[in-house]
Amino acid sequence: MTDYNGKTVLPGAPGYDPNLDSGAQGAMYYPLVGWERLLDRGEVSAAYAASLKEAYALGLVRAEAGIQRGRMLNGSQLDPKALVSRAKAAKALYFMWVLAQPPKAENDNPV
């Protein structure tokens, strides 16, 4: 997993809290539900499984099945065979575009 701030506290280790930044300048991302605990990871095509696992570990893909508004629940299913709407695909592409921009740069100016 990506080490943004030089401190690595793995999920399950004493003192691990995904909600705390621990006072450092950056924050690390760890999926709240580990890859091994996802219920439907076996449904992923073998050709894409390694890439999806890496994207999941980096936070580019999240398990959304089971999440409800107003409740703190972690998704436990990727639902890899579900149809993807245009809106959801556009959201993912925009999110990836934002991640590629330099930090603190103005990105609302037309190019």
C-alpha cells in the first residue's frame, strides 16, 4: 500500500485507526475492508484480478455494495458483474483525473 507520510500502521495493528491522520502532513489510505474479506472477489475475471486488487489497495476502486446513507457500514462486495451507468463511469473518470492533478493547483480554469 502507498506510504504517503513515512509512517505505516497496518490494519489490525495496535493503534491503527483509519479515521486519524496521526498529526502528519499526509494521510495514508487503507481500505476499511481488506481484499481478502471481500465476499465476491472470486467473480472477478482472472485477467483483471491482479490489476483490480492493486487499484482496490490504492483506493481507486471501492466496495460500495452494502453501504447505506446515514449508517457507518463498510462495503463487503465489489459486484464486478454489475452494469455500470454512465454517471458512475463519469464519476470514476473524474476522480482519476483529479488524482492526477498537482496538489493545491487551480483546476477549475478551462484549458
